[in-house]
Amino acid sequence: MVNIFYMIKNLLLYLLIFSCGSIIGQTKPLSEEAEISLLTCSPGEAIYELFGHTAIRVKDPGQGLDLVFNYGIFDFDTPNFVVKFIRGKLLYKLGIDQYRRFEYQYVAQNRRVVEQVFNFNLNEKQTVFNYLLYNAKPKNAYYQYDFFYDNCSSRVFDILIDTLGQNLTFDIPEKNYLSYRQQLDYYIDGNTYPKSPWADFGMDLILGMPADEIADFEGETYLPDLLSQNFTFGILRNSDGLVQSNSVIVPQKKTSNIVNFRITPLLLFWTLCGLTSFLFFVKNNTFTKSLDFILFLFLGLSGVLFTFMWMGTDHEVCYKNLNILWMSPFHILLAINILRDNINDFWKKYLGFTLVVNVLLILFWKILPQDFHAAAFPIILLICMRIVALIKKTE
């Protein structure tokens, strides 16, 4: 049975590749009634769908042509997929699909799709279409994905800049631009889309200082909703608006902005912090030793992960991550020595240094060059309390 499903999967893949090859090979010019539009898709449930999606639609009723060009394609069957994904070396590609299949997918997922038809003349339509076809060829289709600087959304902005040149300008609005990290909150804070507190916490942990740089008008285009919004400020040929029409082509049922579970990171870690404070009144014993071992081992392993994401991958968004100040990889060695009851002079000095670092993080919380998640605050307090307890134990 498994082999049958595998054969069907490969057959469908070959058919898709064949159909895409046929499309790329066609050279018939677009007609006057052809339209090129931006498709902006609302977020989905999977983590990689959390920030929505962008694609380009090319529709020519006269030729029966209705295609979607999608820069967000990656192949799960890529050799060493997980390793390449973690290290930031997984190549994404431009794929082509029939619009009806694209629409069916988003209807099935209950995700809204908004279409903005561009106000292109025939020459501009053909230029953009030729550009897309050329980039969809196998030798040109793959690119090195970067979450902030080169993704399925920012690529669309680059396409229009490359193909239209000086014919496209923007009446850039005056406003206070946010950092990349702050812009991500739009999708997960519960005001517009369903609240995702654990995704928010995880991203704030893994993203380094680059996420706190201010994203200007062009920098905002890495997010589908902001790209769509910024295109409304586009001007063609110094007179016409870039966007000719704006409509919802795939509606979405009303979504809830209420989190599906009540245990948020902030609630969990403040609760643990409060419970830990009572341990000051408990004599150090096997329980407290086990607790300290688990705490510093977990912090150390997390520090190893973040250090690897900073220094061992191509994910620029993970560089210079100051979270390793309180999740140091060296905490692993501390945990081992706690388990061995071997807190000698060296580890006493290490505990004192760690305590100073964590206290400074608390004192200068608001002026650090990296924005920490609010739930990290009770964790750092918890660390300080356990360090004080360990120092008292060795006196």
C-alpha cells in the first residue's frame, strides 16, 4: 500500500513538472485582457504558514491561461532535508501551479486570499511574465532563502523593481517604522490573527540582534500583509496607481483571537518563579539538587542550540543572540558539578559571575540592544534565586 501511494505521489510530481515545462516553453504573447496580480494569503496553522504567503497570478482569459508563480516552494524529499533546513542551507524555488489548484488549497485550509490587480500596460505585463518564466526554469528557479531579506514576499517586490525600473516609484508615507521583531508581533499578538504565545516566545528566544534593526519601507516587504499595503503607495509612469483593484477572492470564516490554551509562557514561568521562591525556606536536599541540575542542564543545552544557530548556520536572523547571556552553554558543566556535589572555588566564582550578569540583565532590561521576551524575565529571576541558594549552600 505504501508503494502505491509513493508511486501516485511521484506520478503527480512528474505531471506537475511536465506541465510546468510546457508552460515555460510556450512563447505566445499575452493579450490585452491579460492581468497580473498579487495574491496575499492569510496565515495558516503550520509554523511555516504563521506569517501568511505571497504569490503572483498571471491570468489571460483569451488563452485560457491562469497561473500562480510561487517563490515559497521547498522539497521535503531533498537529501538531508532536516540538516539543511536547520543550517539555513535549504534552497527554496519558484514553482508554477494552475490557479484552480492554488485556490482549492486555500479554501480547504480556510485561509483568506486577497487579490490586487496591477495597473500594468501590455508591455509591462509581458515583461513581468517573461521575467517569471525565465526564473522558473530549473537552472534559475532555486535561491537561498532568508527569512527577513529574501523570501517569497520580498522576491515579488524585487521583481517589480527589476522589471519596471524607473517606471515604478513609491509615495512613501511618513511613519515610525518598527523593528523586524515588532512587525512579527502583528501576526501573533491576537489583535488581527489568532494569538500564538508560544510561537512568540520561541521566536524571541531564537532571533538575535538583527531582528531588532528597524525595517524601512523596502525592509517591510518580507511580510505579505505589509508588502500588499506598501504596493498601494506605488505609482506607475509618474501618474497611475500601481494597484488597479483590490478584492477578496477566497473568503475566510471568522477566526477566533482567543488562545486555544490558557497556559502561556508568561503565566507558566511566573508561576515557576513564585514556587521557586519558597525553596529558600527549604533545606538543600536531593530535591533541590535535582532541580538545580535540571535547570542548569536545560539552560546549557539551550545555549548550545543558540550558539550553533549563531555560529554554525546561515540564518542571519539568529546572529548575535544575547539570550546566551542567561542560557550559557557552560551551564552544562555547572549542572554536572552540581550533580557531583563538586562546587569548588572555580565554580563558586562562576556562580558569582553568572549572578552579576543576570542581575545586570534585569537592571538594564529596557535599554539592551536586543528585545527580550517578557517571559524571560521571571526565568532570569528564578536563575538568580537558585544561584544565591547554591552560593549559600557552599558557605
